[in-house]
Amino acid sequence: MFKEAPKVKQMVNVVIGKEHPFAGSYPCMVKEITTKALVITAPMDKWEAVPIKIGEKITVNYWSGTKFYTFKSEVTAVNKGYQQTITVLWPRRIEHLQRRNFLRVQAEIPITFALAEGDDIYHASTLDISGGGVLIKSPVKLQINDQLDMQLTIPDRGVIDTGGKVVRCEESKGCGGQFFLVGVDFTAINERDRERIIAFVFERERYLNKRRLL
């Protein structure tokens, strides 16, 4: 077993390859950990377990502390009990992904932010989001390394309070006039809240992929 392994009851994301009729990414929970395998709840689609067979290849993504990990594996067992689970073998190695590798999706989400040492509060919306940060359509110009206090309203998942650091700020114009594209990395976020964001990101990705197929 790896020291970077996820923990029991931790949320992970299972990615099923494009060749599968239910291709996409699904939030799952770790149920059991052994020296040889990981037992997780089966991916669900509309309240039904996704049909996965023994021998199928999947990718597992998850957070451990402030780092994001991924590994590819094979399904070795499917338990179709009250709560269906799948068992996957531990891989030879687990890969640590940098922030730039995080899955990012387009999403317009209400956000309120303020400079950590300021009094003014600004209301805006995101243009995209990932487990590592957001791109904000900001009404004001910010400086690189500015520290922000932020509040995001994630659809169906409630309000999330987090801190962030500005890593990008570019002027832009649209039909509504001038605004600024502000990239922010999360620097202070509860890991359960991060998991809520990641679950939203993967659900959003599945939704957008299905629309592209129509």
C-alpha cells in the first residue's frame, strides 16, 4: 500500500474510458482498503449503478492533503449487494498531478470576494472552476499575489467559503463593457469543500459531454 493512498470514507473520482457506453467521471466513496486492493462504491448514473465488468480498466483520482493523485487500475470484483461496490488492484505507482493538470470545466457560478485586508465586497461569477481554483469575471482589477476571501455558491451543493491567491489578471471587454479575467488558486479550503467542488466538476463534465453528443 502507498503512503499517498486515500482513506476509508474519502471521496474519489472514477473515470471510465471513452470506449464504455457510460464513459465519464463519477464520484465514489472508499469503503475498504487492503494491502492489495481498494474497495469503492460503484459509479452511479441516475440512481443506478453503472454496469462495470471484471477486467475493465478505470482511472482513480483523489486528494490527499493538499496534493492531487491519480492512478490507472483494473476492476477485479463487483459486489452487487445493497450498496454495490467494485474492487480495484493497487497499481505499481500513483502519480502526483500538478495544479495545471486538474480537470477544469466551464461553469457560471455566483461568487462573492474581497481582498483579505480590504473592506469592499464584490459580486461576480466564475467562467470556469477546478479543484485547484477558479477563473473569475471580475468587475475590478486585481494584482498578482493578492489574497482573497471568497464565497462560492455551488449548484446543488451549497455555499463554500475559501481563501485564494491571484495568479492571473487580464483586461477584457464584452457586450456588458470592460471586465477583468482573474485566475485564482485556492490556498485555504476545507478538504470536504474541495471534494464538493470536484464532484460538481465531474458531473458538469459529464453533462457537457452528453450535450456535445446530441
